Amino acid sequence: MSPERQRKPELHRPLPLERIGARGLNITVEANAEERAAIAERLLLAGIHSLRCEFTLTHGPGGIVLARGRLRARVQETCVVSLDEFEAAVDDSFGLRFVPAGSESDDPDPESEDEVPYAGDALDLGEAAVEQLALALDPYPRKPDAELPAAEAETPPHPFAGLAPLRRLD
């Protein structure tokens, strides 16, 4: 079994497919303090202050469940310039498709909606929320006022410049 399969989900919110009626279902997933700490560790964040994900689910053809959602979070990140920690807001709308495991598309189009495979008769909305947070995070977080250090104006001396006084002038 792969390490990914052995990992206990930090935010496990199973939803039986039967709860999604003919008109669809609106549902919200929120992480508690313990779950946020585990998710922060997984995503290499300094912390997560809040995490809330709203889903609107509808049935599609062939066992597909269409999901529209909005993820809101407050995270503690580390600036890639200054290495200072800072708080950042995440607010992201998304669409995805839950598909029966084994029926994932081979479409390499980056514009197509993400597919999340599921097995059995339930979706894990918690894991889907964590994945959406991971996708919404800036891969190179930068504190708002962080500036790169100024480059040295002087050119460094030539490595042999110190030998010039020793040169004989015959």
C-alpha cells in the first residue's frame, strides 16, 4: 500500500451520495483547530487560522457529481524574500467533478475541471477542501512589504588586485 493511502486524512468529511437529492445539495465543511494544525503540517504552512469550504453538489451522468464551491481561509505563511511569517487570506471559487474511481479522463487540458475519484457510495468533501486549499495557495508567498535586498553597487575587486604592489618595475 502506498504512503498516500496509509495517511489518515486530516479533514475527513464523508458524504453519502444518497444525500445529494434530485435538486442537489449545499453543504459547508469547516476545519477545527486540531484539523487545521494537521493540514498546516501537511501543506508546510506556519499555521491555518480558519478554513471553510462551501460546496454546491449536483448529480451528473454516469455517477459523476458536479461540484461548485468557494473556499475561504486565513493562513500563516513564510515569506520567500524575508523568511518572516505573515497572515494571508485565501478566497477561491472553484469547480470540480467527483468521478467513480477508474473512470478518470485522460484529457490533459489544464482548463478542464479537476476530477476527484471516489470509491464506494460516498465522497470525501474534507479531502476535496484540503486539495482546493493547496491549489489556491501562492507557491512563492511574499509578505506585502517585503523587498529584495539591494544589489551591491561596487564591483568586487579583481582576485589578483592585492598582488599589484608586489610587481617589480624594472
